[in-house]
Amino acid sequence: MIDAFITLASIDNLLFLLGGVALGIVVGAIPGLTASMLIALTLPLTFHMDSVNAVTLLIGEYVGGISGGLITAILLRMPGTPASIVTTFDGYPMALNGQPERALALGILASVVGGLISWVFLAGISPTLARIALQFGPWEYFGLVLMALVMLAALTQGSLAKGLLAAVLGMAFALPGIDTSIGLPRLTFGFSLMASGFGLLPVLIGAFAISQILRDCVRPEIENTGRLKNVGRRLPVYWSDARRHGPNMLRSGIIGTWIGLLPGIGGNIAALISYSTTRQLSAEPEKFGTGHEPGVVSGETANNASIGGALIPLITMGIPGSVTEAILIGALTIHNLQPGPLLFQNAPEVAYGIIAAYLVANIFMLILMWGLVRYIARLTQIPRSVLLTTILVFCVIGSFAVNNSFFDVWVMIGFGVIGLGLEAARVPLGPFVIGFVLSPIAEEQLRAALMMSDGNVATILGRPFALAFVVLALLTLLWPLVAQRFASRQLAKRESR
């Protein structure tokens, strides 16, 4: 491990890592452009590079891309990456309340802490954690997704029914496309372009960015409505924040690492589960979604911690923890390297280089974003017409670039209109988008589990982890009802006296 840090300390490796982090932050902050897209576009450029240089560049882009997503998520309620969806729940209300720099500073601090917590697991006990995750089967994944879906109720501000309605609508829009179990199209209505279904990126951009642009066009009076009051050079972060938010960061970092460890789950689900857990444990759950600091901290800690968690199965078993890790496997393959246990034997400088680069990338991310946060916050001083026009261009480019298809651009516009309509009806967008994300995973894992058990649902009783997830889901669903009944009885007793 020490040799890896010595190798990383060379000028060229540090420059590649610093450049990767800076580029990732910029791209991650632009709605429609993601870390995965950046790494995919950069991958061909690494073909003639040294393997260690290539890895450091890509790891830097990964860390910077996920972290940069919090900028527009907080300032404009337009998550730069899917992992920043949860950050909009409390980060954007904080910006509207005149605290954009406080929200940005907390988000950056939480991102770094999440990265450091997951690095400890990545460097220290990654083989053990990987063996535990390897025991997970379809029932465990289905139970985990079910728990996340039920937790959508905890994210809903206002009516529980509207939150569940939003989740169901999101799941319904995930149905069109090829049925993976039988290989036949469904709900395509005879359109060949619908065979691939609705892509996540166009849906995400449409529901959040385009709907926001349409809303601001309808209500031009919100132009720069006092988001930057009392902007100073000193960042509003204090030593007392370590005591106030430390337990939340530690818990969220562990949750994010664990969720990131599970292949195919991703930082958006890690942030969702962490946010829901924090809200359930909070003494003031009604403040979440209104600009509550623990909401920003939990989401950003978890989504950055998921990066380190996702790297664990990549370097120990050769299993991609997310789409980005799948691209990183391609990068290793280009350099004739096989990710997995043999990577530590055949190319230890690369295996340990990934671990070292991840730590230093988080430090670079802290330095870059901390030094530029007050300038980043001034993005909201740009005339809104200019800013929204620029964002719209990037949204169109980002949606089109996924598959080089104008169909995705129309999908983006369509979901922008849907998002605008949902919010006009006071139906939350968070459960809608996350329901869209989780639905394919839930369907795939449930079908696999039923096929393996010949349709016997009772086999889940013999799977401790899966059963625990289902029980937690039921408790999450029933807890508000129990608490409401308990409160009603207490009120009745007080009135009877």
C-alpha cells in the first residue's frame, strides 16, 4: 500500500488525478452530463497511456463527477447526476432560504467524509465485505429494493397517498421495452423506438431540469429571488458541526458503503436509504424536505461513500458495482488487466493504485470545491434567462448523446411536461423518479427468485438477509400508522382528564 502512494506521488500521476477530479466536478455539475458519460468518452484516450496513469485519471473523474452533482442540485434543484437526486430535497430549500453556501459547504464536507469512510473499508476489509455480498441472491436484492420502495413513503411531504401514487407512476413508466424474461417487447404500442424503453438519463433530465425550466418560464418573477444574501469569503462551517452531524455522517457513510458494495444498486439508492434512515431516527422528521441540514448531510455522505463500496467488488471479484465500474472494467481490459483477486498478484501497482487514487482524489475534491464554493454559489447571480438557456442546451446534448437518438430528446421533453404536471398537482417528483429507477431491478430479481424457487415465495423465510429487509420494509410502512394511533390515544387521555 505504501508503494502505491509513492508511485501516485509522481508528478504525472498527480496531474492526471487532479485534472480528472476537476473535469469530473465541472461535468458532474452540468445536468445531462454524468460521470459515467465522461469516463466512457475519456476511455479511448487512455489506450496508449500507462495503466496507472489511466486508472488515476478515471478514478479522479469518478469522484469529481459524483461530487459535482451537488452544485446544481442545491442551487437550481437540477441534480447533475442521479446520485444527487436526494440532495435536492433539502439542499434546494436551503438555497431558497438564503443559505446556498451553507448547503454547499455541508454537501462538500459530507462528500469528503463519505469518501474517507468508504476508503477505510476499501483499504482495510474489502475482501471480507466482498465475500458477504457474494452470498446475496435474488431474494436479498428484491428485499432490499422493496425496502427502498417502501421508504419512499418516508420521503413524501404531505399526503402519503400522493407519495405512493408518484412511486407507482414511476414504476409504470419503467415497464415499456423488452421483457428480459422472454425477450419480447411489451407496451411499445407498435413503435420500434420504444423497444429500449425510456432511458434513465432523459427521464431524469426531463423530470427535474426541464420541468424546472418550464416552471421558471411560467413564473418569471422568481428571477434570482434572494438566494445569495450576505455572501462572504468565509465558509459557514464550524467545529460544532462535527458534533452535530458526526453520527449522521458515520451512519450514512457505512450505509453508502454497504449499498455501493451491492452490484447494480448505485449511489442514488444509497442516498435514498440513508436519507430515509436519518429521517426515521430524527426527533424532527417533519423538517426534512424543508431545508433541513441533516438531509443534505445524509444524502451526500452516502452517495460518495457508495463509490468506495462499489470499487470493492470490482477489484476483489471483478464484479462491477455500478455502470461506472463496468466502464472501469473495460479500461482495465484495454490494458490487458483482469479485475479480481488475481489483480493483486499480477498487477499490484494497479490494484493498490486504485485504492490510493481514491483517497487522494477525495482530498483533491475537497481542495478544489472548498476553494471555489463561493464562486460556484455565484452561479445563481447569472441572469436566469441566460443560465436556463445554457442548461437547456446541455440537457438536449446530454440526452441525445446517450444513444445518438432524437427520441431521447422527445422523451426528455415529455417527462419535463409530466414533471411540471405532477408538481402542479402537488405530487412529489422524488418518489416518481426513484420508483422508475427501482422498478426494473425489483422485477428482474423477483422473477429470478421465483424461477429459482419454482414459484415458492416461502423460501424467503430461509434467507436471513432477505427476510430482514422485508421486515424492515413492513416496519417502515407500519410505523407512521402506529405512531399516529399512539399519538391519538395520548391526546384522548389528556382530553379525558
